[in-house]
Amino acid sequence: MGRPPCCDKSNVRRGLWTAEEDKKIVAYVSTHGAGNWASVPKKAGLKRCGKSCRLRWTNYLRPDLKHDDFTPGEEQTIISLHAKIGSRWSIIAHQLPGRTDNDVKNYWNTKLKKKLIQRGIDPVTHRPISHVVNSIQGLSRACDGDIEVNAAECHIQKDPRVSCLGRDHHHAFAPLPESTPDLAETAMAEQEAASYSCKPAWDLLVQLHAVKLVADASVEGLTTPLSFSHNLPGSAPLPSSLNLTPETIAEGPSDFSWTDLTPQGGLPTFPFAEAPPLRGIFQDEGGEICGGTPAILGEDDGDDHRGASSPSDINSFVESLLSRDDEMMWAFPEFLNDPFVCP
DNA sequence: AACGCTACCAACCGCCTATGA
DNA sequence: TTCATAGGCGGTTGGTAGCGT
């Protein structure tokens, strides 16, 4: 059971837009303005879904859009904001005049993600890949036995945390190029690339999967033992039945530190009770902490901030977010340093 | 020239939220 | 309060241009 389609699929054209169709959209919007997209196809004489018309206009036909290459400055903005707020493409796009969320998303998926990976930075966490790998290698060494992980079955590419390993990125782990001048200005990249080691993709896949299992265990307050089973070439064996809980790991004899993956003391209690309130960021009107998508902010005036936020709203949101992020970095470095434990 | 592979990007899909009846 | 609808969002896919063999 799903939501019914927004229009009758049998009577609408799909696929690439023709110049003629584009003209009709532009003509319609120039006289009637953008809005009420459901009625646009009929009024403009198009055999298209209204939603499709809206996307065509917002992503391609809008006169204020830029169609040239992203500049290094724009790249830097995307990377920086992605590190702070993740894949909130519409918010990131609001910081880049003339760019759409689709533009930014495509540019990230096709270019920036690979650049970061090549420089040894996990594009999901924006931390050095070697940091994650080293932590898990410590975990592996702590155990002996079989690990059985079928990479094809573990759906690892479906996990957004390792989505960098998906389609079109089969060579993401190619050796570093001699130089990547257009990212040279990325201080973080420069710093973190220093610790990069070119791990085989298979090894990393398995290890990242292990990270996911461990993180899931921590989040869910794991009570039943996790079993790994697999024999991996070149990997240290794990016990066939590993009682893997935060406690057992933390107490383990290895050089692995659970605090590499979670804040000290295991799962965090969300620290805002003691912290300066992050008003306007993860806090709603009643002072409750909002989970999931941050409300878009500033003073709550009752407007629809998500759908109709002005550029200034978005700017203030991002500025606020960045400054609060800095505050949190000071107050709760462990929490912020580990994105895996964020709900 | 033909073929296969890869990267790119426009477009689509499904879900979520806001809004109004 | 409930329901239907529109708009917005992020994730995914399909078509194709470009390149190498």
C-alpha cells in the first residue's frame, strides 16, 4: 500500500524534456508565476505530471540557475557544510546561489565523494578512513575465530554510512593521484590525507560492516550476542560466537578502545540538560529536543520554514548551526566526534 | 568501426510534512 | 480530528556521451 500516484501515469510523457516543452513551461511561468503545479500541465498544454513540471522548472529552467562548473569555493562550501549537516542538499544548495539541490547532490555523488575518498577521507563521517580501519583492526585482533560476512549479502552498499561504495564508485580506492590541486585548499583534507593508507576495498567493506554492527549494537542496547562468521583472506579471525556488547568490548584485552566508537561510558545521555540550550537548532518551541531533521530556525514565527524558507532564513540557520556546532565541539567533543551514535 | 566500460546528470520514485477542507 | 492533496526532499535509476580497446 503506497501513496497513490500524483497523476495518471498512462497519460503523461516521461523522460527527457524537449525544447518545445521547455518553452511551454517558461511561457506559462512567465505569465502565471510558479505555483499550483498540479494544474500547470493542463494550462500549459503539456502531457506531463505536475510534479515533473515543477522539477523541470526548479532544477533546470529557472532563470537564476548557473549551468557552469562548480568553483573551488563552491566545492569547499559543499564539503564543509556536508561535514556539518550531512546530506541536506537543499540547505547546502541555498548557500550556493544558482545551484539546486539536485546539482549539489549530483556533484557530490559524482565528484566530491570520490575526491575525498582518494584523499583518504570517509565522505560520510569526514574522518580519515584509516581512523575507522585502525579501530576495527584493533577489534579484529582482540578476537580469534571465524568471521563469516558475505559482502554481497550484508547489503553494505545500502547503508548510507558506506554509500560511497555504491554504483559508479568501483574504483574509488584507486591509489592517490600525484596531486589534486583543486582541493589543495582544503586544509582538513590535507591534514587528514596524511594518515591515509590505501586499503583493499574488500577489507574495508568488511571492516566498515563491522563498524555498522558495533554501532547498531551500541544504539540498540544490545542484549543478545552478535555472531560473526566468515573466513576472510588476510583478516584476523574472530571467535565463532562473539559476545559483542559495548561492555565486553570496553573490557576487552585488546588495544581497541570502545571510546573510539562511542562517547565515554558507552551510550550517551543526550547532554543538553546540562548544556547551554541549542535554541532554534534541535529545540522546538517547548524546549524539547527535536530528533531527526532539525527544525529550521531562528525565532519561530510559525512560518513554514521547510517549504518556504527564504534565503535569509536558511543563511541564519546555517550560521546558527555552525556556531552551535563549534560550541558543541567544545562542550562534548566525544559526542560530536562520533557521528555513528547520533540517532 | 564496433564494442564495452565508466562517468555524468536529468529525471523519476517514494516518503514526509504542511495545509486546508 | 481526519483525510486528501500539494509541495519538498533525499535516494536512485536510466540514458547517453566519452573514452579505451
